[in-house]
Amino acid sequence: MTTTDTRPSPAGTRASRRWRGDVEGLRAVAVGLVLAYHAGLGPSGGFLGVDVFFVVSGFVITTQVVREVERDGRLSLTTFYARRAKRLLPAAGLVLLTTAVLTWLLAPRTQRGVFGLDIAGAAGYVVNWVFAGRSVDYLAEDLEPSPVLHFWSLAVEEQFYFVWPLAIILVLFLQTRLRWRSTRLGLAVGLAVLIIVPTFVWSVLLTADDPARAFFVTTTRLWEMGIGAFVALGARRWERLPQPLAAALGWLGIVALGVSAVVFSSATAWPGYAALLPTVATAAVIVAGFRAHRTGPEVVLGTGPLRWVGGLSYSLYLWHWPVLRAAEWVLGPLDTWQGSAAVAVSVLPAYLSYRFVENPLRRNPWLGEHPRRALAVGASISVACLVAGLGLWAVTRAAAEDTGSATGAGWASLTDPPSAEQPGDTPFFDRLTPNPQGATADVPALYAQGCQTEVEDTTPNPCPAGDPDGSVSVAVVGDSKVAQWVPAIDAIGAERGWKVTSWTKSSCPFVDATVDYQGAPYTQCQEWGQEVLSRLTGPDRPDVVVTSSVYSEALEGGRASTRAYQDGLVSTWRALQDAGVTVVALSNTPSPPGEISPAYECVATHEDDPAQCSWPYEQSAGSAALEAAAEQTGATYVDMDPWVCPGGTCAAVYRNVLTYRQGSHITGTFVDVLTAPLEQRLVDAVG
């Protein structure tokens, strides 16, 4: 998203000696697409404005680097990195510090710590990898969009700026050894072989396999900036294009960009091969600008208003997202008009930071004459933002580790057992446990132990629990909805002499069918399930399999089908029963309604009246599917809903226990509370 000056030195070619107003206009188009998309105005593919930025950045940076090499015969890394630090870090630092303050004042208290770590990651320009990891973290399902989510693309660019000049130096060194005289052609070939082609192939493969992660990681994006680099390296050839051909190429690129923005949407696996259209289209527009000055897209892109917006694009991109998030924290979900108003408001801080921070520091002679000073200033800004982010995280973590508020009237109103079915030894807690700010950390230990198989993996990862020398073998199999019960089953197994083994995988039900995950067939789940079933029906088969799942539908002919899911359950369970294994299906814990979810945030908001965080019980679709399959196969169905939602009411607080964490998952503390009734049901089922 850099707006580095595109004015080359006199050593450049004829076309490069003039100021590229069309490039500034392209930046305006790119930031306009992103802002409209985030404001809710559309178009559906407005997110590809980032890809336009990537191509432009690759073009601008490669032009500058090659210019310096051809002029001086060398490339000064110190000067190069100093220019980047002086240009990019002051404005970014101002936005990050402001965002830290807004987060502390306005963000949900339960999420401030995570956002603090995001700010720290953004300060170090590695936050795209943080978001990539979070995109496949099933336990992060309740987390709101980060106020620095947009920094993922800036992190990608900064990493590109670090790697690209080093790659150019390496290729130039190889050229010298090979005695290749053509610097530009050699660079193009070398960069294509080393970076561009491999990262494009990887982008296609990872996008097909794991689109959520592929969207953020640097290795799927370098080829986009490489396309811009190719345009820069071919500048002398583009100057010789016939003007009519160059103009046609440029207008065709504009049309392709428009089509891309309308046709693509958030449902499109991105970047992958789909990103070729907007990136190649952007390259075509830049190529046209070398020759078709008066007949190509420059007649529009080079106009004053677009050039002005293009010059401001970096600041606009920096400021618009934190302003949108702050508006959501104050007003709740924004409609189109509110989103548009928030984006419009962001123009003011964007202009002020551009006018009084970016330009003064970029043009400061004291910094320009001594690159090390610019590097020192940039490092100081990054450290300050890092400290702000970590400080926000540390303060929130300290609050989360507190055992919670002392019991008061609000809690006491929910401490009496609402149902006679509740076991008499259910403990009271004198303080709310866990603290809402620490709810998301109150998870089974199997996650920290690496026992949960991740989304992209297909290899089963069994973990022992219970009594290792137990006479009864119990396998706990399924997704996170059965994994939440593992601590209780572990305790029961240790007491009863059961040898317990957990076989769990993120978002993966134990079913002989293909389910949907984030809009795509979850083939890794089916492969994992087949392998687990093979082991559980083999020589070392267990006596009992305990399973549960949040799912209620599977894919059949490309459509979601309840019958296909139930048939898959029946097929799996009968295979186990034919092998002599007893099947026990645990009900799926009900999900809080949208106005209450996440339940722990509702409790944090209504500390004095947690009863507002209660809702009428309704059997989940996942429980209904499990119960139906149990009726068909003779499996034992254990319904824990009367204890999770006693008396027909689900409450976010029961006997001073915070009951829910992410989504419809219950806290580890609540699982401990429910160990006794679970033991009663499991003992009857196991026999």
C-alpha cells in the first residue's frame, strides 16, 4: 500500500522519465474498491483492491532498485530499507498507537488482550501469519475482526521489501558468475525461477487445500508483486509497443478489473489462480501507460481527483478499518449508511496524518542525508507500538487470571439448583469462575498437548488418558464437541479403571460422509475418519467408543443433506458394533442465540444481572441427528442437556460457574461440575 514516488531518474527510459499519474490513479481505484467493500457498498470482489496494490508495489520497488543498480552498479541495502522505514513506519505507528487506545476504551473486554497481541504483531509486520494461524484455529470462532486486520497486507508488503532486494542481489551475483550481460532479462528469468513461479504454484495448491490460511500467508502473494516486477523489467520493450495496441491493452485491463470486482466474492477461494485476472489486468494498465499516454486509461486515471486520492491511499487504507471497528464497538453492527459514514470520517485523520506526519518525515533532510537515522526512527516507532500492544495484552491477561468477581446478588439469584435432577453435590463457587476475560483459555489440556488433529491434517493423533492399566478400553472420537468432555471422561476413567484414548480433529465429526467446512468439502475429515475407523475395528479395538458432534448435515450431490449425515453415522456405528464395540453418543451442547453469543462477553457486559444471559432450551440439530442414528443402530444416546440447561433454561452462569466459552462449547470448569451426572450415564452405558 506504499505510495512511494514513481518519478525515476534521468537515467531511465523515455516513458519512465515522466511522472506516472496512471499509477497514482490505480492506487485510487485499489483503495476505493477496498473501502467500498468494507463499508458494505460492494462490489462483492472489492477485496481484490489489495491485489492491485501488490502489483503496483512490485512495479514501483523494482523500478527503483533496477534504476539504482544501473546507475551506480550496486544496491545499497541500508539506503533502501531507510527509505521504506521513513516512508511507511511513522504513519503506521500513529495508527497502531491510536488503535491501542481505542481498543482499551471501546473493544469488548474479553478480546482486548488478543487485539493487543495483534497490534504487537502488526508493529513487527508479521501479523499476517498471526491471522493465518487464527483462520484455522477452531477455538477462535467467537473472536471479532481485529482492529488491525487490514495490516495483514502491509505485513506482506514489508516482508516483500525485505526479501526482494536480497533476491535481486543474489540473481545479479549469479549473472556475474554466468557472465550474462543482459541485466534486466537475467533478473526477470532469475526472479521467475527463484520466487515468482514457485510461489504462484504454491498459491494455487494451498488455496485449493486451505483457502483460509492461503489468503494471509506471504508465500501465496509474492508472485503478485512479481508480476509488477516483470512490468518494471520490461519497460524498454513496452515503450516500443504500437500506441493503438497499448491503448487497447490498457482499456482491456480496466474492463478485466471491473469484471473481477463484480464476479468474484468472499466465496471465491483466494488468491490461487483466480487472482491472475485482476493482477494481470493491473499489469496491463501499467504497461499501457508506457506508450498510450493520451488514448489509454491514463486519460482517466491521471486526472487530478484520482491522483489526489492515490497519493492519500496509504493513509486512507491505514485509518479506515480502525474507524470502522470503533464505530461497531459503539453502535453495534453497522448498516450500509453507517459503514459509509465511518469510512467518510476516516478521510479526516488520513489527510491529517498524510499532511503532518507522512510528508514532513519523508521529506526531512536530516533523515534523508543519513539513512541510519531513518532506520533508528523507524525502529523506535515499531518498538513503541510493540510495547503498546504487549502492554494491552498484559493488563488484560492479569485481569483474566483473577478468579473473578465476588459472589453478589446477581450471582446468588442463579446459585440454587433450578431442577431437582441436579445432583446434590454440585459445588458452589464463591466467585465467578472462570473470569469472563479468561473464558477462552478454559479448555481441555489436550489442545496444549497437541492431541487435536488440525484441519489440514489427515493423520490420527491418539492421546492416552484415564487409567493406563484399565481393564475397559474407551475411545473418545469426534470433533471439539466431544473433546470438551475429555477432562471429565479422563477423571471418570482414572476412578473406574478405564483406559481412555482421545481421537479428535478440529471441526470433524466421526461419520462416513463428507461434510462442509468453510464452504468447501472437508475431504481431510473423511480421510481421517476412515483411518480412525480402520484402527478402532482392528485387532486393538476398544470396548467402547464415545462420540459427539456439532454437525447435522453432510454433502450429497453438492448439497447439504440431513439424511446423508444420518446415513453416514449409521454406517460408521454399525461397523463399530459389528466389530464388537459399544457406541455411546453424547448430545451436542446447545448454542447460545446470536444476541447472547459469545455468552462470556454477555456476562462481562451484564456483571450485575447475569440472568440477561439466559435463553430457553432448544435441542440442537446435532443432538437430533445423533439421537436419530442411535435409534436406528441401537447405540446408547446420552442426553446431557438437562444438566447443561437445567429446568429448560440455558444460562451463561450456573452456581457461579461461567458455563460457555467459544460458540456452543462449555468451559472446562463447567465440565468438571457436570462430571458426576456424566459418570452416572456413562457407567450405565458402558456396563
